Amino acid sequence: MITTTILLQTGGAGGIMGFLPMILIIVVFYFFMIRPQMKKAKDHKKYIEELKVNDKIVTSAGIHGRIVETSETTFLVDVGGGIKIRFDKTAIALDASKAQNAAPKA
């Protein structure tokens, strides 16, 4: 009888308290995973929109080059030796100066 009374008394607040850990997990997941990824995607989109002729870039395939022509969805990139390759704007990974300044990981 006493154990039944104790279980019934704690059951009322257990519903809200049971969801609290799940809510905290969702909040932490948002601030440490989703939000930084959205910010990174927004910054990359802004970077792609600001690229212009003669900017040095690195593609997602690791090809280094210099932009010689831009269009609405593509870049014509000079990779050296008179070789020019057309890339989709989404294939541009980062600025070549950032790639060269990054310290190699040992």
C-alpha cells in the first residue's frame, strides 16, 4: 500500500521531467551540429557569389587554378600551361590563398 502511494505521488511530475532530457538533447544537437553547418553553408554561398576574374581558387577535387571567365552557373578556370577547364560554381571549395596558408597536418 505504501509503495503504491509513493509511485502515484511521483507519477504526476514524471511526465514533464521525462521529456526534459530529450528536449536538452535536441537543443544541444541544434547548437553544436545544425547551426554551425548552416552558418558554414551560408558563408560558402556568399564566398562563391563574390568570386571574380583573376581570383585563385581550389576545387573540391583539389585542382588549383585562376578564374578567367564567369557565367551564371560556371567558371572557366586556367589551371596552367594554357589549359582551361569549365567548372560548376558548386565545385569551388575554397580560396587558394587559404589553402596555401593552411598548415599541413602531420
